[in-house]
Amino acid sequence: MAEQEYDLVKHAKRLINKPYNKIADQAKAASIAGKVKLIKEFTIEPYNGKGFELKKGQIVRYEIIEGPQIIDCMYLVKSRPTKEWADTFHSSSLGSHTFTEGIHFYSNSPWCRPLVSFIRDTVDNGMIRELYGELAAHSYVLHNGSCSSGLWEAIYGVVDSYSCHVGIAQGFLEVADEEVARFHIHPPSFMHYQVVAFDKVPTALTYYPGKPAIKIGDFVELLAHEDLLVSVSPCPMGDQCDTTAYENFTCYPVRVAIYESEDGPFETAPDPQRKTMNAVDFNLADRPKMVTGKIGKKP
Ligand SMILES: [Zn+2]
């Protein structure tokens, strides 16, 4: 019976995440104990993306200050912003599609290392599950995407509306340059404060209102393991309480605060130094020493 219950995926995830969990827990404990100092704070205004730098060992807090407000976040490695970034596919493969504290955001191939750890979440996730079922959550990834103006035109007939594509690009134009903004034109973002459940058959998600579960003063915190360029878009779906027309979406500002440990930056996840090559470079080099499995034989 025990063998039948053995879950290879779960086992592999536990092993891969284990060394990073302890590091994330240290930062979480310090934050809860108030052993942090505020480095910087600012407000993200509705219908405006925001770009900023987050240094290795810093904590970023996104706080609800007026009403529930969905945010879409992207994290790029500052030293190679068009090569390595927090990847929604790797992060959900090694974690989950909906998430709360304890999930790490892994970078794309070939690096596949934690860039950010989700360390605190004050939202009443129990209330979200009571209201909308066991599968419901407010932080999630919808594989390699975020809302776009094309999608809003298709659904609501509005042309050139504000979307998270527009906001994320605005943020990267602010903190980086046009090359970076154009490269990430289809931003795979990490969403917070968006109540959803992957509860349909075939599997797809349902959107639920942000009120009453998400309250003023709620926040999420994430620890950066690398020097990052961040872009955050306040999603036009806002509090997600009225989605009957694009013009009925209601949005609010969000506070961002950046902290360090009282004693300097927090300990961060070591780079696993993976040796796998970039897939195009590997092909162009005639796939040296490529590892494969078996080829099946006809019985
Ligand atoms: Zn959006």
C-alpha cells in the first residue's frame, strides 16, 4: 500500500526545495519578529506599472492599502535580464500552480535556481477555501502569461486598454530599457491577490471576488536570492468584484516596501551551478555528450 502511495514528483520536489526552505524560513522568522529595517517604500498607482531594483538578500512587501488589488510581478536577473528570469513553468513544476508561503520562484533553463522565495502571506487563505472550495487561492501562475490588451479587446471589445502587458512593459522601460521591455513582451508573471480556483473540467480556472477575504493591511513578502530587476503591474481586474464589463473593473493603489535584516542582507540560496547548456547553443555545437534514455524495441 505504501508503495502504491509513493509520489515520485512530490518526493523529487521535496529534495530539490529542501536546502532553500531553511534559508527562506530564517528570513520569515526575522520578519515576523520585526528584526528588519525599512530601506525604501513607494506606491504603485492604478493603471501604471512600476519598475524597481531588488537586491540580493532584500525582502519586498506588497501591501493592500485601500482595497483588494491584483498585482502581476516579474523578476529578471539584473546582470542578464534577457537571459535569466523567474520562470512560471519551472516554478510550478517544482512547486505548484497556486501557492502561498514556502514556494520558491525558479529561473528558466539552464539555470533553474531559486531567484525569489515567497516567505509571508497574511491573507486569510482559510476563508478563501471556505468561500470558494479547497482548490481556491489568491496567488498563482497561469503558465507563461498575464492579461493582455488583445485579450481584453477579444472579451470586452475595448481597444488599447490598460493590461498587465502594458504595465509590465512600462515597469521595464523605467528600470531597464527598450530591449528588455521588448524581449519580455509576453511576460510570464506571478500573481497575488487574485482569487482563483482551477476547479473546472477540463482543468481551467474560475475567478472569484477579492472581497471579503482580502483586507486592508494584508501583505505578501518575498526574499530575493539575486540582484533583480522587478516590474509590477496592478492588474486592471482590480478587486475582481465586478467583471461584467472592462469599464466596471475597480482598481486601487498598492504599497511596496523593501527591507533588509537589521544586520545587513539576509542569507540567500546558493547557486547550484548547473552545467546544462542553452538548447540552441547545444544544437549548434552538435549536442556534445548528449544524455538520452532508451529506444523501445518492437516485440
Ligand atoms: Zn492583469
